[in-house]
Amino acid sequence: MVSESVAERYLRLGLRVGRHDDGVIDAYFGPPELKAAIDAEPPADPRELVADAEALLAELDDGWMRDQVLGVHMFTRVLAGESVSYADEVHGLYGIRPVHTDEAVFAAAHEQLADLLPGTGTLAERHDRWRDSMLVPADRIEATVAAVIEEARTQTRRLVDLPDGEGIDLEMVTAVPWLGYNSYLGGLRGRVEINASMPMTAMDLLLVAIHETYPGHQAERACHEQLLVRERGMLEETLVLSFTQQSVVSEGIGNLAPRLLLEGDGGPALAATVHDTAGVEFDLALALAIDRAGDPCRWSEANAALMLHSSGAGEDEVKEYVRRWDLADPAMAEHVIRYVTEPSSRTYIFNYLTGAALCDAFIAGDPQRFRRLLGEQIRVADLLTTARLEPPPPSS
């Protein structure tokens, strides 16, 4: 554990950066007087924040805290107006280097999907009809999400000791660039928001609800608060910053959480929960097989971000690219473009994809290693080593 004085400086730096962008601070449940003092100050000059980050980096040894401050440093450099390539920005924030995925990968995935999707017609038509067959009625989404969360929580308790008193509040929202969001409040509580403006299939609902709650983000944040903050006094864990390496690990956990339950013994109970609450009948085994086969196609969304920000492609071209390779309907393609262009999420897409790949390699099918992700400060460098990938060169 780092000394409290350094941890407080880290909190202060992160809170000051958060004054410039509401999307920076994912959660804060540290000393309220520290946040009150920062809120009472005028926003710091971005160049001052760059200098503060550099001064803190000079004092930190290699470790989790330094990883975090490297992300803050990159964010403040961009905030201060420094010209940085998109790839260097992603690398500086998250410690991962974005690369273009060859379309041959997507074509191979399409061949697998062609063997799985029912019906006739083009692959996109068959995919759309299959999704339409399990759409959850809009007026039943909230009740179904709530029921799924309760069942997922019960199953997660068999995997990990959730802290006494933890829980979530569920809200339905619209006009946001994401499908679901857990705003962790501290005190072991989270506020889970679900985007009610997007059509949601039974499988979408399961994936989003479990990702945001159990054993996804809510389980991770509550376990970190209990094990790292309350029991070990790690003050730095009371601040969760979106544009840092901890997001790679967190989104990896969130993306793997649904499969941990749905591909295990609890899958049928979760599918039955959707059927009983929403009245939607679907084949979970087929849905999981299609989801697995289509996994590589999601890297087309990362390609879309690179096309927009590195290659100068137009939004219409990129939208058609996502529709072709990710088999996205018009609403979802529009959603993807919005997500990778919004200032608060333009670089974030790589956390889901790379995070899932790295965490999957780390877990290697062992639930005990998933518990480690929920209760320890696992670094991106740790995951890269486990995946037998060479970490990128350190940022300055």
C-alpha cells in the first residue's frame, strides 16, 4: 500500500481533473472534505495538472498507482491542447496499443454464424430475424432486468463472498451513449442505469444486467471497497477514474461475468427468469453459441474508432462498415458511432475488447482467478504477462 500522503495527492489530482470533464470520475467515495475542498476551488489550468501528474509520477515506483497516474498524465496532456495521435492517446490512457483487426477475422466468424443462424436469406437478414424473435417488450424491460439482477446476485454469492449490506438501485434512462452503467456510490451501494431507448433482446438484457451487477461491476466495486479500502486502508481505491488502466481490468471483468453464469449451471435459471418475467422464450444454448461465434466481429467496432480517428473516414462509411461486419441493425450502428465519437467515450471501446481478452487469458477457466480479479489490484501489465504478450514500452 502506498503512503496516505501520496494517495491523497492522487485523489486530489483526479478530483481536479474531474472538474474539467464529468466523464473522468466514474466513482468517488473517499474523504468528503477532500472533494468539498476541490469543488470550492476554481478549475485548475490544464497545464498545471500536467505538471502535477509529472511530479507525482517522479515519486512513484512501478505499480498500480503509477499506472493510474500515467493515464491521468495522458488525459491532462490532451486536455491542455497537446497534439497526440489517437493510438498514442489510447496507449497512454490504458497501457494497451490499439491495432486494426483484419477483416478476414470477421469473414471467418460470419461463416460460423451462417451455420448457426436459423432461416434463409442473407446473413444480416437471418441475424436480424433471430434477434427480433427474442425482443423484450419495452414495458417489461425494467421488471425483467430487476429479476435477472436478483437471480445473478444469488448465483454470485456461491462464487464470492459479497459484503454484507451491499446492493444496487435500478433506474431506467434514455438519450445516453451506452446500454448500461453502474455509478458506484460507495457504502457498498451502486446505482445501475439501463438505457431504455434501445431495443433489447433477451440475450442483450442478460449480458447488460450481469455485466453491470453480479458478478460484474457491482461485485467488483463492492469487493474492492470491502477488501481493499475497509480492510487494508487503500485510500487510492476510493477513486475510480474512467480514463486509466483500471478500466481495462474492470471492463474485462464485466464482459466475462455473463458467461461465467450463463455457461455454468445457473444459465437455465437466468433464462427462465427472462421467460417468466418478460414472456420471451429463447434457446439459451443457441444464443450463447451465436454470441461466441460473433465475438470476433465486435473488433469491427474498434476498427470503426480507428477509421474515424486515425484514418479520416467519414461517419456514413464507418456506419456501413459496422453494419456489414458487426451485423448491426441501423439503430445499433448509430449507437456505436455515437459511442466512439462522444468525448467521454471516444477511446473507451478498447477496454471492453482488450480487457475481456486479457482477463479471459488470466482466468484460464479457473473461478479462483476470477475471484482474484474481484478482490485484488490486478494491473494491465500482469494481464499482458499472463497472456504472454509483450507490454508496450512505458509512457514518459
